[in-house]
Amino acid sequence: MRFKKFSERKWYNGAVVACIGVAFYVLLTNLSSVTSYLSWFLGSFKSIFLGIVFAYVINPLARIFYYRLFKRMKLGQKRWALSVMLAFLTGLAVLLVLIGMLIPQLAQSIVTFSSNYESYAKTLVNLLQESRLGKIIGVEKFDTLTQNALSSIQSFILENAGAIISSVANSGKRILSTVISLIVALYLLLTKKTVLQGVRRLIRALLRPAAFDSLMDFLLRCDTIFMSFIGQSILDSLIVGCVNAVLMLVFRMQYVGLVSVVVAVTNLVPNFGPVIGGVIGGFILVLVNPWHALVFLIITMLLQTLDAYVIKPKLFGNSLGVSGLLILVSSIVFGNLFGILGVLLSIPAATILSFVYHEYLLPRQEERMRKIVEEEKRSAGN
């Protein structure tokens, strides 16, 4: 007597559904334990994941050096290694220049704020006394609070010295983790050819030729989208930061370097970045000159309008082809799932989801429905 396969038995489908239901119930009842375990597991590979991201971002710059700067030099295998090292040094130099611009001006702003704190507090109290808001919240209480604020800050620092030292230690661990990630990225780029060959060989061994070709085409398109988006976003942020710096110099504002770098960096974040940059820049300037802060906010609104309707369409063109609603939804969802990194990558992710839906899922569903309709017509004809 021939035994039937498990998949051919009557109880098979019910057993599969029951197992899935039990597994789903266990997952929901132990969700906190599962998420904590996944967080610990992924955290163990955090430096490696971050290293892969660094390698992916630095790779285009290394390719530029390889194919353009060292194109005519007969260096052999050292040509790629020299390109990678120069790309890393270039990135490090840009980072050091930014730090050199930010730290002195940030320290100067803190000194200015602390030295002018009493005058700021008195001005604020006078404004509150002349307004209805001051009568509601009680100006006397606020005046007492501002007078004791500095002593309260000192007491807070002394009482929470252990927590502050712990935060500093955690910051040191993050810096060490970043350094390890950079080392991982360096090794990945130096052995890029060998790593890619190994990955392709493994995928080819797991998939059929047609599926392998389809996957390679999909990954190539994803790579093109990500590289195009990263390059165009960086160029757009540089343009916005430079224009912001020129306008601030025209109006003779202070902290031009600090505020312009903040504006350029936050401009990389879709949708919410310009708002964050405007708030931070306005807060920095209002400590020195409230009128400068007001002018800066007006400049920010005009500049972001110009960026949205002129600069970005010229840079991105029609390469994305994604609706604004999908980008907004993608920013919210990926931001909640992956934090700031999810927000940064929400536009290319939305682009990939859009072309997967329109070029893979939708055509297959349409073809499937067409076959069903044809089969029903044949059945009706018979």
C-alpha cells in the first residue's frame, strides 16, 4: 500500500493552519521577550551592519577615484586599495572640517548665552509683564525661577554626576563602535571583489537561473535608486547650505557656519528636516539678536520653497516618480520602525516599493485574473 505524502492528506491544511495559529499566539503572548531577544541579537551585529552601510556610502567616492583620478596610472591591484584609502581620508577630512567649524561657534554661543543670561531673563520678564500671558502664569514666580536657574543647574549637575559620567561613557562606547564599523567598512571595500563573487555564487547555488537573473536585476535597480538618491540629496543639501550662508552674510548675521551646517544637514531629512533646521537655527540666533532670528525664519521659508519647486525638481527630475503622499506615509512608517535612519531612507524605500508594486505584483495579479476570466469563459462555453 502506497503511503500518501503529508501534503496530500486531508488533515494537512488544517494542521498547518493550527500550527501557524499556535506559533502566532505564542509570539504575541511573549512579544516583549521576543523583541528584547531580537534587539540583543541585532545589537550584537550592529557594528557589522553599520560597517556595511559605511562601505556602501563610501564605495561611489572610491569608484570615482579609481576610474577617473587613477585611471591612467599603472598601479595594478594597488589601484583599488589606494582609491579606498583616499576615499576614507577625504570623508575624514570633511568630518574634521565640520567639527572645526561647529565646536568653536557652539562654545562661543554657550558663553554668550551664559554671560547675557540675566539680561535675557529680564527682557523676557518685562515682555510677560506687558502681556496677558504673564498674568496667567504669574510673572513673580517666573522671575524667581530665572534668578535661581543657574544655581539649580549647578545643583542638578552635582546631584546627577554619576548619570552624567555614565552618559559620557556610553558616548565613548558609541564612538568606539563607530570606529570598529569604519574598520569593517574598510576591510569590506578592500575585499569587495571577493565578497561579491562569494555572495553571487551562493545565490546562484540557491536559485534557478531565471530567478537569479530576476533577483540580480532587482538588486541592480535598487542600487541605482539608492546611489542616485544619496548623491542628489547631498548635492541639494550643499546648495541649500551655501545659499543660506550667503544670505546670512548679506544680512550680517552671526554664527553663519554653525547655522548653515545645521540647515544643510537637517535638509537631508525628508519632509521634517527643514522645519527642524529652521527651529534650531532660529533658537541659536534669538539668543543673540531676535530680529536676526525673525529674518532667518523668513529666509528659511523662502529658501525651502525655492528648494522644493526649483532645485529638487532640477536635480531629481522624474527619476523617482513617487507621489508625495507615498513619501510622507513612508517617512512616518519607516521613521517609527527604524528611527532617523528610516526617515533618511524613506524616499528610496518608497521608490522601490512603488516599482515593485507596479512592475512585479500588479502585472502578476492582472495576468492571474486574466487567466481566471478566460477559464471561466471556456467553462461557460462548454
